[in-house]
Amino acid sequence: MLVRAITAPGLRRWCRGRRGTAAACFPLGRALLGVRGAEAAVFLQGLLTNDVTQLVGAGDAPPALYAHALNVQGRCLYDVILYRLHGSTAEEPHILLECDSSVLDSIQKHLKLYKIRRKVTITPCPDLSLWAVIPGEQPGDASSLPKCADQALLLTPDPRAEVMGWRLITKKGANLSEIIPGSQIGDVQDYHRHRYKQGIPEGVKDLPPGVALPLESNLAFMNGISFTKGCYIGQELTARTHHMGVIRKRLLPVCFPAPLPSHGIPEGAEILTESGKPAGKFRAGGGELGIALLRLAHVNEPLCVNLGGDKVKLSATTPEWWPKPAAK
């Protein structure tokens, strides 16, 4: 595996540039699969929404890509992030695939079903750890990011949105304070709260397999789809929706007033307008923050969830990182 080093002084300068706020490193319960071989990118190209061939292209190939694997009806099965580990086109393609750990067996079966005679090996990577690195309230310029560090296999901007900071992959047991001087290990629940505040879905609770639609899940906003790459499983409905240009529902961050009911808000709870019209469904959350699929026509209205006859109010917001025309 490729390890690229960067000097400790360079890392210290990066950390000092984060407006005086220590970087927080969050251990993620996501799984990693190694997809390696001469046909690795071509194999994944037919299964995922993004243009995976970018990872093996000559020139300035991206270190990471976000994508969804869809079923034949065009609904999301798995949300994944791909990482390029090979250093040049002269090396054998080596791609790491990040997925929800609860679907690790399922996604391996899915990949092997379509592998056929491709020159590809697919193996879990239990010896690696995955971290989210959030530098503070104000994300820095991604161009100032060191691409890798001592003890790190890969340190790269999160490909979904700048507000999500960086992804760090290390060997098990690596010393985080040596990789990112001055960093602190954070509570993963704070990472999820940050995601929900920014409206970033991740995993099967936010993107129920066989239910979530990629464009309603803001896949295009998160750089997770190519509309020019050609055919892949589930492409037809996604392409038709894109070209029609009509998306009436989207995943949005929502906030509930404190205190919440002791049993919380059930996943899939129906969200209503003040007049009782269906406005959407609650997907998942943590504390007073969450993410919901809402009809855009009702986003600015007072909303509520009926729980045992009681109305629990909530409000939705449009993320600032969205493309400006989409916020209208």
C-alpha cells in the first residue's frame, strides 16, 4: 500500500491555519473494501453513479470520489466514497471503497455478482481505520491540505462538500496526534450532529436501501454523479429526472425545539404542515438535529410531527453550501 509522507512542520502550519481551533478527529463506524486489479475502475464504472475512470486517468486524478450504487429501479442501495491508493497510471489500480459497515457483506455480494471474469480482487480491510477530520467552525481552503502524512495511508478533502472537512485512513492503532499535531479525538455523535446540521446523508438510516432516490438525496450537489459517463445500473430514471429538471422533494436539515420527547422522533415519521398537509418524512437524527425528505413547496412553512396525539414542531433550513439557484 502507498504511504505518502509530509513533514511535521507542514502539518503544524496547516493546524495553526485553522483559526486557532484544534482539528477534531472522529472514528467512523464505516467499513473499507479494497478493489484492486487491472480492471478495477472499469468494473466499478458500470455499478456506480460517478465517473470512476477519473481515479485511473493520467494527469491530476482526484484522490477521492463520492457515489451511489443503485438498484435497477434507480433507487439507492449503497452510498460509498472511493479512494485512489495507486500513485500513477504505471501502477496497478488500487481503490478503497468506503461503505456503511452494516452492509459490508451485502455490498461484497453485490460486487461479486457483477464481477464475472473481471481481473479484480475484492477484499475487506479490517487492518485500516477511517476517520473524519473537522478543523473547526470555518473550514479551510482545501488547497492548503496536506495530501498524506506519516502513519497515514491517505488524508484527503471529503469529496462531498467542503463543510465536511477531510477523510483520513490510517493503519489500526496509529497515533493521531503524530499524524495531525494538536488534533483531538472527538465523540462520533458530534460528527453526526455536524452532518445533520449541514444536511449531509450517510449510511442506511439516512439513505434507506431501495427507497432513497439519488437526486432527491442531493447526490448532484455532493459531486456524486456524472451525467456524461454512459450507462450504469439504475441510470435511466436518474438521467430522465435530471433532464426533466423537476425535483419536488429533497433531503434537508431539520431542527426540533428542546426538550424532545423521551423516546425521540421515530425514523420514517410523517411530517405535516400546520394545516395537516403531508410535507415529507423524517429520516434520522441525533438530539434536536436531524435530516428529512421534504417537499420543497413546504420548506418555509411551520412543520410538525404527530406523536401520540401531541404535535412536535420542527423547522427546516436550506444548507448554505448548496448551489445558490437550488436554494430558491
